[in-house]
Amino acid sequence: MAVIIKLVERIGDNFGHPMKELFKLMTEIGAVGADTEINLDYSGAKFTHPFFTLPLLLLIRNKNQNEGFSIKIDNQFFNHSVASYMESISFPNMLTCDNKPLEEIESILESYSQKTYIPLINFPIGDDPHTNVVRDKFISHLNRLIRNIVEMDQINALYYMIDELISNIVHHAGRDKGYILAQNFPTKGYVDICIGDIGRTLLESYQQFENNRYGITTHSEAMHAALSGKSTKGGIDRGYGISTSTKMLCEGMNGRFFMFSGNSFTYINAHERDITEIKIPKVYWEGVLICMRIPHKTGTEFNYIDYTE
């Protein structure tokens, strides 16, 4: 007999609300365990959000593929506007760039060029020539989509951050794929972007780099290292996207940043930079999850070049 878990009906504007609901869901799933089928009831949703929608699907995928769970969620919604929106962003199936010719990938992305959102879509992981070309095409079209859905002073900074953070996911993930979902909120004055994977944690990446060159033993230490600019790429000792991008986003643009990996997360804004080690059993992210809130407007003194390395 399946256990039914009812999902949150409305995600508020508060930046931390989606993460609170994600932690709650992880706890509930963990309490049921892998031996029982779980049905997630999302039918009552009245308002969805990228910071919950993408992590929800990645959580289900990881639990089913890697931890032996049987979790199901359907795309039936009582609210017609929610049903229409979820269908438009390709929930719950996602769009894929895997094993498709470049022309088809370009056609898929082009169909969203005039939208106010970037749908649930994955991008390839790997360093082979074909994957690199596909990823470059993907990032190029993403930039075009972003240019059309926002009107902001710092558009070049956003291009830079997307490129850096996707590259970071590509480097750290190590397996599976990278995923993205984004939504522009014109009346609220910001864009919310969620990027993630269910591959390696930051801790795994650091421990596998040059026989744990930095001597990192915990997820919170790994997160601190990433935010401090310690690289796992070799060569010069600087971070690969996260350190620079958080400074640019939060100090330069007054935005907000959240990153979750293993049992630790960080929340950063213009005045705070905290790393929290989670003590709640079963609340653990296999891979890296990043959420960014980017204001449409910044102060006239902002120049993204000041934050690049």
C-alpha cells in the first residue's frame, strides 16, 4: 500500500520558503523509507516556484535511481493556470539535450526564445568534443533566452554568472547531467534561477582532487573552500565560478544566493554569508544545488568587470 505525501500548495515570495519545504519533504520521505511506495500529491498546488520545482524532480530522480525508492508524482493539477504553466515548463518529464543532433537542440531552445522562463531542461556533462559543442550551444541559447526575458542593467554580469555556474556544475558533477529552471517575475523585479545536479558533492570533488590536497573532511569545510576560491581544477589556486559569482551577485547586485551540497548549505546576501551544517536526519543533497535571485536593477556604480577574475 502506497503512502501519500501531500506537497505544499503555495510557495511564498520569501527566498527561504522553497528550501524549508524541500527539507520538510526530505524528512518525510526519509521517515517512510525505501521499502514503501510513495505517491507525492501535488494536485492542490496554487503557485509553484523554480526553487522548489527543480529540486523536487531531482530529489525524486536521485531517490529512485540511486537509493532504491519508488516515488511517483503526476502532472494532474486542480488549478488550471498551474496545470498550464507546469505543462509549458515540461513538468515532470523535463527536456533533454542528450543524444540529439545540434540542429534539434537549437530548435528546442529557439522555441522558448520569446518566453519569460527557461523550462526544465538538462545539459550534458563531460569533456569530449561533441559534449563541449552541445554545451556551448546550450549556453549561447540560454544567454539569448535571458536577454529576452529580462531588462536589467547588469545583463553581461548575468551571462558571466550563468556560464561560470554551469561550468562549475559540469566540473563538479562527475556523473549524470546538469539541470536548470528559471523564471522572470516582472512585477516583483527579479529573476529566479535554479541550477543543480545529482552527481558528486563538493566534498567528494575536493577529496578526489590531488589526494585531498586541501585536507577537507566535511561538507561544510568543502562549502567554505568553494566560497573562498579554492580550486579543484588544478593550475592557479582560485575558485571556478562560485566565489566570483557570489560576490558579483550579492555584493554588486544586491541579489541572493543559496547552495546546498551534502549536509550543508550556504545563504548569502549583501549583508550575510553563512554556512550551516544540517543536523536533521535524511536532509542531504547528493550533488550540488544552486538558487539565485537576481534583481532587475542595481545601483549606477555597479560594473561586473570589477568582480571578474
